[in-house]
Amino acid sequence: MRGIEKGQTRSGLYYEGYRILKEKKPSYSIIENVKNLTSKRFKSEFEYMLNDIKELGYNNYWKILNAKDYRNTTK
């Protein structure tokens, strides 16, 4: 994938997460990334990742959340 290279970029961390998901097969997984991953520029990479996860037998649900919309109420 362009911009995401195994062992070469910070985004290469995706490959490590994928390896763990494939090996451990947890019931569910939450994956966090940046909003830009869903932009036109990275559309093919994002679809590639979703397909990888789907091929492991998982359903994909994603949504862009903004941290400022969720305040800490544990004071």
C-alpha cells in the first residue's frame, strides 16, 4: 500500500496489529486511526485494510469521532 509500508513507516504498525488479530482471533477489536485515512487520498488503502479484516472473518463498522465531543466526567 502506498504510504503504508511494513516496517518502514509509523503506519506500518497496521501490519503488526493485523498479525496479532490474525494470530489471536479475539472476539472483537477496536482500531483507532486518523480521520485522514478515510479521505480520497487514502481511499484505496482504507478499503484494503477493511478487506483484510473482513477476510479474517470480522464485520467492519467505522465512524469518525471527534474527541472534543466526549468530555471526561470522572472528576
